[in-house]
Amino acid sequence: MNPFGLTIAVPRGALFGETLDALERIGIDTAEVRENDRKLLFEDVGIVTMRPSDVVTYVEAGAADIGITGKDVIMEQSERQVFELLDLGFGRCVMVVASIAGPDRAAEALRRLGVMRIATKYPKIAASYFERTGRQAEIVEVKGSVELAPLTGLAEAIVDLTATGTTLRENGLVVREEIAVATARVVANRVAHRLKADAIDEVVEQLRAG
């Protein structure tokens, strides 16, 4: 059961297990959610599961009162009108600039042409970062394996999220710069935060203590 009377958006994928563990610790029964890979809505316990990138969308629209997702999602969707309430600390990854080991091809392109091509799944974060650091970058958005872009000449460097750096190393890439650390965060719908303040505050306090 869900003792708080809230609808909670839970991310499938890398944050899924630790998110359910955190909810379990505050008294929400997550057994059915763990056992059913295909079902998405668990009304009995007030949980709806989805891709991490959709959590902020559902919370902003009020389809969920609160949600848990990575800071990277919140940064990439900074236009979304939600409140970020708590850093849960787990799921730590780093948003980095990476390129092929050896001479820095992105820096070379910037010196030679005045612009460098950056491939990424996070175009807004990348564009903001290079603008903030005063460098001209052409952002190429890709959906699949971004590590492929510098290997094929699509881009001189990439902006991507990495937990261990293993995938980068296996593809001959090295980290050149760190942009931000991303961990799991709790976000709330703005209206729900006002109308269901007591319940949401209780969840946040228990998660913080958890």
C-alpha cells in the first residue's frame, strides 16, 4: 500500500532498483512493481513506471504528484515547471566532454575553424555548457551510441553521461572535461506541492532520513 496518498513516477532502467528500495524503506510495498516487467501503472500502491526522461513530463502535467529521476533529465528539461525537492544521492554519474585519446581534436577544430562539432543525447546541456564557457560548438543530436560519433568523424567530441567510464575507454575515448555530477532527485508537481504539501513534505523527510 501507499500510506501517503500520492501518485509517484518511478524511472525504469538504472535507477529503478534503488528507487524502489528507497520507497520500500518509507513504507510503500513495491513487491508487485518488482515482479512485473510489463505492467506500468500500479494503482494500489500509487506508482507509475516510465522512462527516466518522461518523469519530469508526467510530474509537470500532474499525472504524477512527485517523481524520481536523474539530475541530467532535470537539466536537459530545464524548461519544465517542477520543483526539485531532494538529492537522493544514489545513481551517481558524471556529465562529461570526451574525445578520442591523443591530441584533442575538438580543441584543434576550435583553433583551426573557430567551431567544433559535439555529438550528444543532451543537446540543451551541451549547448548551454559551451556557450557558458565561451566556445562555439555545433551540436549534433544522436539517439543511439554516442561513442560512435568521434570514431566515424561525425563529431570531434561528445557530451555524455558516464558512471564508470568503461564504455568510453572500451571505445578509445578519454574524458576531457567534467560538466556536472548527476544523482537521483525527487521532483514535485507545483500544484500538488501546494495542495498536498503535508504528504509531500512527509515523503521528502522520510526519504531524507532513510
